Amino acid sequence: MFFYLPAIASNIKFYIPTAYPGSIGYFVLTNHSKNTKVVVAFKGKKYEFPVVSEKAYFAIPYGAKGTVAISLKKGKKNLFLRLIPVKEKKYRISRIWVKERKLTKKLIERIKKENIILRKTLTRVTSKKFRENRFYSPLKKLTITTPFGAKRIINGKKRSIHWGIDLKAPLGTPVFASLSGRVVLARDFYYTGNTIIIDHGLGIYTLYAHLSKLLVKEGQIVRAGQKIGKVGSTGRSTGPHLHFGIYVNGIKVDPILAFNLRSL
């Protein structure tokens, strides 16, 4: 279900789906300035989302529980504040077995460098680059094998949370851009293999991992629905599939909740 909540000021509108960890929402502003930001806070934690346009997107982080305070601030002044109860969601346990590679000093350095690149890339906020009003599916058929938020157990050991969705598809299946934007990364990473990240502007990014082939280059402008790669099993993978992720200013979003958003 999708809600519109009138804001305190008539020039501010606030939209958010039924709130779960990984939900995405946005403000529509008549005016905005450089020192305006959206703040999502809960249990002593605070996440900030810079405002660079009349539309300002934010996400409810995975770890959110209880009540989340969502505010719009101009400097230290509160323009808007809403308390949103976050619905609890049970996450399944995902057990996989992969071939272990000995983590040499060289590999550890590579992983650290790649993590820094990813973190810096996903937290840059640029101007809007899309015209679509919704996210499009990266595959023609969506068959989810591992959902967002699943707790990973790899080779019998507890690992990180699964930040995205895994989509089952045969090797070589075409992969499409979910929104228009600029390709900011198209290269091989240790864990995610051949990976593409697209900057759609306003803090929104999509990630496509484990590809067998990259069909775009860094810096290239792509449109929604354009073929950008092919399904593969590169990186740490148990077989051909597409790992698909959505981020808002570095915060992981549940792609299924994002697909259900009525309008971007």
C-alpha cells in the first residue's frame, strides 16, 4: 500500500510505502537549498541524505526497528518531522557452499581497495539522470532464489547480510538497466565478479553482479531497458544468476519494495 502524508508546510510533500527495513521514500519540495538534507534516525543512529533537487530520496536502513524519525532539515532548522513505525520482517537463512580461496596478503589488499571504491561510489550524490517513473526489472523474468536481507551462512560460517536479490537465470541471459543513468563502474571485483554500477542521480544507484559479459563501459550513458550485460557466475558464486541491488546514498534498498513504488 502507498501513502501520501501531507507535510507541515504546504510546499513540502512526503511519500513512503508501508515502512519496512529497506523501504525507499521521497520528499517533493517546491524550493530547496544546498544545506537541506533528509535525516532518518532510530535508536541513537542517524543517516543523512543530501537534497540536490526538488525530489529528495531516502531509505529506511536494514537494521531499523520500532519507530523511525524522518525529518527534513535546513541547517539546524526542522522543516518537517514524521515518526514512522517500522514493520517487523522475518529474514530467511541462506546457506551456500563455495570453493574457498586462500586469502593471501595480496587478495586482502585487493578486497580492501575494492570496498573503498564501492563505498565512495555509492555515496556520491549527483544530478538526476533518469526520466522514468519506476524501476524496471533487470531481467525479463524474475525468479528470486535469495531475497534481500537473508542471513548468509557460507561453508558453515556466519557471514554478512545479503544486500540485494539473487535472480535465477541461465548463463548468457540478457541483463537490462533498471533506470537511465551513467555507468560509473564496469569491472571485475573479487566477490561480485564482473560488476556494473549505474548512477541514476539523486543518490540512487543500481548494481548488477556476477555477469559473464560486460556490454557497457565506464562513463557510458544508458537508458532504462538497455542491454548492459549477460548473466554469469563470476566472483564468489555457486552458479549462473544475477545479483541485483539498489542503493540510496549508500543505504541498501530492498529491490522488491522499490519495484512496488508507484512513482519515482
